[in-house]
Amino acid sequence: MIELKNVTRRFGKAVAVDHINLRIETGEVCVLVGSSGCGKSTTLRMINRLLPHTEGEILVDGEDITGMNPEQLRLNMGYVIQGTGLFPHWTVARNIAMVPELLKWPKERIDARVEELMTLLDLDPATHAGKYPQQLSGGQAQRVGVARALAADPNILLMDEPFGALDAITRDNLQMELLRIQKQVRKTTVFVTHDIDEALKLATRIAVMDQGRIVQHDTPENILRNPASEFVENLVGKQDRGLKLMSLRPVRQLMTAVSDAGRPDPGVESVGEDDSVRLALSVMVWQSASSVPVVNGKGEQTGVISRDRILQDGA
Amino acid sequence: MRLWFSPLLLLTLLIGLSTAMPVLEPLFQWLQPDKQSVVYERESFLFLLQNHLTLVLVSAAVGTMLAVAGGIFATRPAGRDFLPLVNQVASIGQTFPPVAVLALAVPALGFGEAPIIVALILYGLLPILRNTLAGLEGISPAVTEAARGMGMSPLQVLVRAELPLAGRVILAGIRTSVTINIATAAIGSTIGARTLGDPVIAGLVNGNTAYVLQGAILIGLLALTTDSLFEALERAWERRFTPQFAN
């Protein structure tokens, strides 16, 4: 758990972060979102003490970080940044092994962990372990960045616009990957982004920041339904809200269950139980259909979702 | 092994020529028919070479330590305010002509080796300092940011990331500095240091071109040898720390 109490950061006379209070529960993903210069990165960098805070208190698991050794504090916090910051003179494997090496793990344990993480991040150890960062694509490099942050199994993960420099498709893949990994490892995560869609997709709770203050801290659904101010309303896109809400809901919630339906006919478009309602609607609009079959992970039909139901209850 | 081929070849040539200069007497006789003695014999060339090299190595070692330490200091958070000052001091060292440093140093340190070593240190600082600064400043800020954020201490960041990454540029600075100082050290002969400048000075005083030529050839050859040695060193560094670029 991370708690910020009345935290302020000034650069000379300018106030970058203005008396913010924030409580991030263990295992949740808190996304700080806002335009550039709103203080979100500053807030993140105060949590691992790359920047000292001017006023207030920051507590990690109840302990004030000001009293801790900064290196010890950071060794227990994975850190992922936009530019990856991989060491160009180290191989992928050695980059991932950075923190375990600092913690002086035995070599066999490090090797096993590196291989485990590369597999988790969908990087083939045989082909990629010996490569240098310059030989990787942007998406692969950021996967290595995430693997490096997870290497010593820290309790906390800090991510500063990690996918900001990637193309849309790669970004989407990595977001899905992060959600999948988060389900397995349940790290207390603070994620900074300026992209509200990324925030809605990844967050347990979102903290919207503007001019150094937190203007709203709530679940994605509540941010969309009850924006606290005009600023938040504009950020989430006032008229786009319906579709955004639909993309938060899984098809499972609105489908009508069908038992023993077997597999849908080949050639008939279907959606998965965990796909978003928005996707289901898109499929129906494209096919001018009034309903679409829903399948489970094995490809067996478990239900059907109708257009009328979505229009009625989707958002 | 091919890396070290050309420095070894030049070194062999340098030592060979220093020991076997008298063999070339007929050649110098032909160049300078009016002189009785055409090969410099007051000191052995090998001794002069050794002395010359010692002067350059001592001053390069001290200069490198000072300049690299200064460059590291000026790029730390605590020393950043001194960055312009450090740059200026090094530039002043470079604008002083070595002869002027000698003129100032002789009254303080007397004749002999000491004043020339001081002059060489001052003269050699700037290229090393400038390259140390450029090398350290040239590292992507994301690398040091991530390294610190992952929990490395400032010393670990310096030793594991900054120095290996800046090393090649720093080596190039040392190479420039040492090469310049091999030529500059010869001036030491004017104030009683024994260097390869001795035959050159003696030749100029006596109007003996053969002497001048012998000193100049050996100084040039020494500079070439050192330069190609550094070339090999830089390549080796690159192979060690950035293998994907190695050729």
C-alpha cells in the first residue's frame, strides 16, 4: 500500500504537485492521468525518491520513505520508463538480471529467473537472451524493460508512460500483456499516462490530475459516469462516453446464456465472453445483424448477445 | 590478434632505428657531406627514447587522473555548478604555449625534468577533460534514470554504466593528449631534460641537418606507434563493451 498525505513538490517558486492525497491499495493498478506538466510524473518520481518531496508524507506499507535508504527502497520497486533505459552495453539477459545481481542472488537462481521472465513476457530466451537492446524492436525492448522491473519480484511497480513511444498495435498488445501479467502477479502498480483510453483499460482506479492537483480519484466506470468537473468530462470525451463504457464491460455481463449449443457454424462471426460489449456491437453493425453468438475459450457457444440488449443496458 | 599487428610493427621499427642509427651513416653522409660527424652520438638514441617516453607517460598518467576525476566531478549533481569553471581552467591550460609554461616553471622548479612534466600535464588536460565531459554527457539520460530508479547507488551507476559507455570517447581524448605531448616533450631539451629533442636542438645549433632529421624521425615514429596503439585499444574497448558494433 502506498499513501501520499498532503504531498507538495516545488521547483523554485513553481508548484508542480500541490498538496495531494492519494491512497493506492495493495494489488491495485492506480493510473495517474493528465496532460503534460500536470505533475503526474513528478508524483511518481517522488514515490521512489528520485525526487524529494517538499512537504507532506509518503508512506509505503505504513513506513515513511524519508527515513529509508533510497537504494533499498528502489530495489523493492520495479521501475519502467518510456525510453526503456536498457543498458546498451549489456545483453537482454544481463539487463533483466540487473536487480537480482545487485541483490547478489546466486547465478543459477538468476539464470532461472531470467528465463522465467522472458517466457512470461513472450520473448524466446533462446533467440533473444544474447541480443543487445539496439537489436530489438521498440515493443521487444519495452517487454525487456518490464521483465527487468519484475525481476526481483518487487511489491510495487512504477511505470512512467511505458508504452508512450510505441505504435498503436504494439501498444495495444503490451497493454493486454500487462493486464494478463497483473492477473498473475498482483503488483501494487502506479502507472502514469496522458492517454485516457489506456487509463480506462488498465486501471483499477484512476487519479485525474490537473495543475498539480488530483481532481478526481475513482474507478474507470465512475469517472465516465460521474465526472467531477468539466475538465474530467472533456478528458474522457463527453459524447464518446457511451462507447467507452461499453469497452469496459465484458460481453459475459449482457449475454443470454444458451446451453449445449455446440460450436457456431464456421463462417459465422462470434465474440468471446471476455471481449468488450463495444466489440460485440461493432461486429453487429458491420454485419447488420441483430445478435451475435458468444463463445468461451474453447470455441464452444455459451450464449448470444443482442443489439437491443446492448442499446438498452450497454452503457 | 590482427588488432595489435600495426602497433607492434611500428614499435619494432622504432626500437630498431634507435639502436641501429649508425648503420644509416652513409645515407646521412650523403645528405650532409660537409660534416665530420653525421650521427648523433652524445647520448644513445635508446636512452633518449626511454627518457622521452617516461616523461610523456608520467605526465599522461597524472593528467588522465586529474582530467577524468575533474570530468566525473563536474557531471555529478554536487559538482554541476563547477562545470563552466572546470571547462575554463582546462581551456586556459591549453592556450598557454608550452614554452611559456617552461619559462614560468623553471624559476620555481629549476632545470631538468620537473618543469617539462608540469607543462605536459597542463597541456594535456584539455583533450582528456573535454572528452570525459562529452562521453559522460553523451549517455542517454534514460539509462542513468533507469539505473538509479532500479536501485543502483551513484557509484554503481558510474562504474557499471557511465564509464564503460563513455570509455571509448575518454580513450580518444587520452590518445589526442598523448600524441600532442610526444611532440611537445621535445621542447624539454631546451631546459635540460633529456629527450629526443636533444639531437634536434644540437642540429639546429650546429647547422647539422642530419641530427635534426634523426631526432625528428624518431619523435614522429614514436607518435605514430602510440597513436596506432591507442587505435587498437579503442577497438578492444569497443569489442568488450559494445560487441554489437565491433568490426
